[in-house]
Amino acid sequence: MKDPIAGAQVLIEALPYIRQFQGATVVVKYGGAAMTDDALKHSVCTDIALLRYVGMKPVVVHGGGPMISSMMQRLGLEPKFVSGQRVTDDATMQIAEMVLVGAIAQDLAASIQAAGVPAVALSGRDACTLGACKLDGPDGADLGRVGEISDIRPNLVNDLTRAGYVVVLSPIAAGEDGRPLNINADHVAGKLAAGLGARKLVVLSDVPGLLADPKDPSTLISKLSLAEAREMMGTDAVSSGMIPKLQSCITALEGGVERAHMIDGGMPHSILIELFSEAGIGTMIYPDPVAH
């Protein structure tokens, strides 16, 4: 039998955080194992629904690289990468939109709605929410229809969140010619958090957070400043897969977001534990102290 006193204590501990972030926009970058494990996906969607129920305004940005590669292979196309970036020709771009917008975003929105709150799946091209310019690869390599964010138009997302919807946004942007560009989802999350004036950015990954030693989970760094995060970008502590995630947090804080969190999406209800408990479970990055 569950201890009712312990359950009440959890609510009491969460109350100050619920009060503090009432009405706040929170951007959640959804990715990793939480996208492929049904139990973890249910946990994440329940957490997001609860954020909405307690008065916060969650906005979800999702990835989907492995699913795009899988669909390409099913259709007889071989994925190509340059320095970890997907080469996106016109055929690959069509598949990316089909998978990201037509499948992943719709499924995620439906799962959030099943948890009890209305959700809307959007592409970054909708209402030109995400504007982008073409991005070249290392040494000028042509990556095709790959871009980097140049403009955030938050009106549609803000209108929907004010109306009570959870927005699920796919990382597809409108290029300068109006055609779609494929964007790294971590980069979208950081830019969007800043563009929406979010109070928090939460990045889900497959590790506990930022580790001083990437091979040792016990070396979790629970808190660090923006300056310290910038310094870590050039060290061996940040593996290639963590670089865009840490950069996303740095971008968000440089754009005025109050806190960025890197947490383990493989732990059930990690969002709630990180945001509504004193100890938290991941890495929190905060702005540099103001000098007097």
C-alpha cells in the first residue's frame, strides 16, 4: 500500500515550483529512447499534460533522425551523412517531412491528447514559424536542403498555447525560397525557447545530463553557469552527440531563457522530477551572475 503521507509530501514539495511557473512557457526537446519506447513515451506525454494542467504552457520540439533513415531504407534509399549531418536531397526532404510532420508529430500530439489535454501538430513552415537559410557542411560541402534558423515568428504558437493547446513542432523550416529545409531539432529547441520568451528549456537525451566524464554516470554535473557551459563546449567532456544539446541550452540562455535543463529521457517522469523537486535529476544551466 502506498504511503499517503509521502504522496502528500511530494505535492507540498512541488507547490512552490508550480506557483512560480504558473503561466510560463516551457519548451521540451523530445528525443532519444523516449521516442521509441512506448512506456517512456507515455511517461513523457503524461508529464507534458500535467504541466499544462498546473497552468504552464508546454511546447514540444521533436527529433526523428533514426525514423527518417529507417523509412529511406524501406524505400530503397541509402542515408548519407557529412560530419554527422544528413545530406538532404529533394527525395530525402520529402521523406523527412512525411516522417516528422505526418507521422511523429501527429502520433505525439495524439498521445498528449490521450493524457487529457488538447494538442496540435505543426510544421515549422506553418505560418512561417521557423525561417531558415541554407547551411553548408564542412569545407563548403553541399548538404542539400539543410538549413539553420534565421527567424522565429512566434505568433501562431503563442495563440495556440494561450488557447490551451500543447503545440508539437516538427523541425522543418521555410527556406528563403519558401521550400522546406531540414533543421537540427536541438538547434530549433534552443532558438524557439528564446523566440517564445520561454522561462525554461528541457532537453531529453539518453544520458543523465552533462557528465564530467562521459563514461562515468556518477560524474553528473548538477548545476553550472552559462560561462561554464561555454567553456565545456571545447572539452572532451562533451561528446559529439551532446554538442548540439549543450549548444541548444547555451542559445536559449543567451536569448533570455531563465533556465535550461538536460535530463535523462530514459527515466520515467524525469520532467516532473527535474522541474518540481528540490534535488532534480539532471543538469541545470543558469545565467551568469550579474556583476555589481
